[in-house]
Amino acid sequence: MSTIERDLVGRADLEGVLREREREIAELRARLAEWEESYDEIPKRDALFTTISGREVRPLYTAFDRVEAEGDDAIGFPGSYPFTRGPYSTMYRTRLWTMRQFAGFATAEETNARYKYLLEHGQTGLSVAFDFPTLMGFDSDHARSLGEVGVCGVAISSLADMERLFEGIPLDQVSVSMTINGPAIILFCFYVAAAERQGVDVASLRGTVQNDILKEYQAQHAWVFPPEPALRCIVDMFEWCSDHTPKYNPISISGYHIREAGATAAQELAFTLRNGFEYVERGIARGLDVDSFAPRLSFFFDVHNDFFEEIAKLRAARRIWARGMKEKYGATNPDSWRLRTHCQTAGVSLTAQQPENNIVRVAYQAMAAALGGTQSLHTNSMDETLSLPTEKAVRIALRTQQVLAYESGVPNTIDPLAGSYFVESLTDELEREALDLFEEIDALGGVVPGIEQGWFQQEISASAMRQQREVESGDRVVVGVNHFTEGSQKLEIDTLKIDPVVEQRQVARMAAMRAERDDDTVRSCLGALTEACRSGENLVPRILDCARAYCTLYEIRAAMEVVFGAYKEPVFF
């Protein structure tokens, strides 16, 4: 047979295969149309067939719902670009996610005891919750801290408090996450100085400081300085950590608080990742090689009640980040493309009514986080809508993770829902919606102009209002709140109460610390910090000097505020 004859036969075979494929597709479409016709004839129950975000959920998903063509690389393999199926090739078969419990209350001593309790019960990382004065950069003895010291977290006003917080806990062996934003650079320096006091090589420190100021302006409102100087502090930390603490993540770009404020899943995804790209752009503008800091950027997502939407959100996040870092920002190190995330179950989903129901909510949310491929997880305690959690509630929350990890079988295979028509379709939809929101943000001039114009705040507010209306109307069922409410008002669980004497003890300790330190050194270090703010030099070394001299949180903040000023949000509503 000649070459031409073989080509003709091959072409005929290919055309036959294509005709058969077209016949199968036409048959599938006909069967689907027949099914839809019979489905439409049957009365449906009275319910909202939408996700919590308001996304319509169709009754059936098929291969026709995949946006991407069959055989593309959008799904790929775990540990391979674009990481849809997970950031690491072996995922939980090599190492389970880090089990953290967000903890902090009263003084450093009380919280230190709670940390040791959690570590003894199998927790593998610590996550520090600070009280509101600390979050806002105020000392415990400041007039504006009255009545709030140690109430919603631990009070940390100086290196002395940080030393007590981690006494007996070797910081070279435990991964520590700190949820702090406005004054994050100061608390980070307290932490580094505390490690030095333990004799720990700071290069061995592992963990994360949240340090995500953009989402504060958008959603949570725990800021100190205006956007530009605040962003300078963050890039200073990128630079310093790259050289001195290469295992520590200098930022955890957070969608959690955006979602808790009322955003949809797509808004959480888009706003978080666009904030992340803004930080990347700031680092590059400083002159940093993107691959020198991007591998240490981490993320923090909310995991809400809508099981499949949350799984799809995490898968889409990895894909968007990988493509952006490689294709737009020119990163060449695969670790710069690899989105790693901590997740926390949705605090806003917890209810004061029938609080035991929260155990069930958290369990489903935790499973969604694991199926979505999280690297670290905090499970909320059932009583957190009433108070800081009791030891019993914390233990149940931790046991929830352990049952999931060791009994459910979920970690045994990687991305087990891959290929699901529904999950893959949701992943594609969320990616597409996020990219559309990127275009809207860019049309505003970027993230900071969008904040200054109130666009983010108004978008989140509108979503929150829609969700609240659905709950108040009863269209969106919340068990124990607007349906199945019998016994809802009877609270039968113990709650943690903070004794007002805690504040008195903390203020007394601060007075003693101030009396013992060298005031000349304090004044010298604070003055040098103010000058560094003016000169543009990296601020981390100067703040570390202040920490080592036992300058307080508010003293350091005030020294920086002389140059940076304080942020006041414009009125948008």
C-alpha cells in the first residue's frame, strides 16, 4: 500500500471515530433532554436551590457543564502546575494538615497554660488570638483599653508578655501562627526577640504572621497606619524574612475576614487573590526578585456551610494563583506558583441558639477543608458565639479534626472529588467569576483606589444584606434559628468568663516592667525608629531594637505614627 493510500485509510478511520463521537454526544444530549422533561413535571420541595453565595445550583451536572475542553491541563496532577488538585504531590499520604486551635485569653500566663494543654492533647501548631487593644496597637494600661484587656484574646504589650506567652514552649520546634495585622510588624519583632531570649536560632522559626492590611481596610477594620506606610511595613518584612527567617511566612493573605463580613465565595476568592497579587507587585516595585519572597506567601480562607462550593473555591484559588504568578509576574520557582493555605471553619455560621449544633456544622466544614486540600486547619468551638471557648469545647473541636484525619478515610486519596461534574463545574465557574472581578478592580485603578472609593466595602455589604434577608425571611434555613427552634433559648453549656482582675494584674505587671527597664535606651531606640520611618530604611531592625529594650507596643506605634500618621476611614454609607 502506498503512502497516499495509507493516509487515506487513516483519514477515513479518524473520520469514523469523529462520527461515532458525534453520535454518542447527540445521544447523550437526547437522553439529558428526556430526563429534564420528566424532571420538570415533578413538584419540588419549597427550598432555595442556591449556594449560600446565591449561586444557582442546577438539579444535575453532566460532562456538558465543564467549561474546559476534555483533556486540558486545568485539573492536572497534585503537586504539578496549576495545582488544582493540591500543592504537593503526595498531600496527606505524607503529612496530615497541621491541626491548630486559635487560642488566647486573659494574660500570657493563662494562655501559656492553654497552649501546653492543647499540645499535650495532640495539637501540632499554635495560633495566637490577641485581645482587641493589642490588635489596635494599644497597651493594656492605655485609657482606650479599659474593660477590654484579655477579653477576646491574650494581652501582649511588650517583649515581657511575649516571653511569658511561650515560656517552656521551644519556638524552634513548634509552628506558631499569629493573627495580627495593623501592628503586625511590632508583634513579629516581639516574637523574634522572645525566640532570641530562648537561645533559638531565628532562622529555624516556623509559622505565619497574618499581616494582611488590605483586607482590614476592606472588611475587618483593625488598622493602625494609612495604606501606603502600612504596605511599606509589609514589604520590609518580606525583605527581612527572606534573609533571616526563611522558614517563616511573613504574611497570610486572608479571605477569612472578608467572608465573615458577608462576602460571597467568589468575592472572597477574588478579593483575597487580588490582594495577594498587590503584595507581589509591591515587592517587585521595591526591587525584590519575586522568587525571593513569593514562596513564603501563604493564604487563609474561610470554610463556610456550602460543602461543595467551599471545596471548589480552594481548588480554583490554587489554579488562579499559579497562573498569575507564572504568566503575569514571571516567577520561575514552582514554590512561587504553589498556593498554600490555612483554613478556619466559619465563625459567622455558629449560632447562640442550640449551640451543640455548631459541632455538626464545624465537622462538615472541616471535611470540606480537607477535601479542598488545606495545609492547616482550625476548627471552631461550639461555644465561640457566646464567649471564648472552654477547655471542653476546644477539646471537642480538636477531636473533630482527629476523627476526620484518622477515622474518616478522607486523607487516604488525593483530591477524591476530582472529575465530579458538579465540583469541576463549580471550580470553573468560581475561577471565571474571580477573573471578572479582577477586571472590575483593575478598572478602578487597583486595590488601594478601590478601598479609597469604598468599592470593596460596598460590594461586601450588599452581599451581607442579601444573605441576612434570606435568613430573616426564612428562605435560607438555619437550624435552631429560623427553623426547628424548639428549645433554642435554653443554653445548657458552660462558658468561659474573664475575671476583671486580669486587667488589674496586667496593668500592674506593665508598671513593674516600666520601672525596671533602662529609660535612656528606650528613648534612644524609639527616636532611631522615628528617623528610620523618615529615611525609608527597613524598619524591622529598628523595631527589634525597641523590642529588646522593652519598649511597649503603643510606644513603638506612636514613634511610627509621628511620620506615618493614623488611618481614618472615609464615610461610604
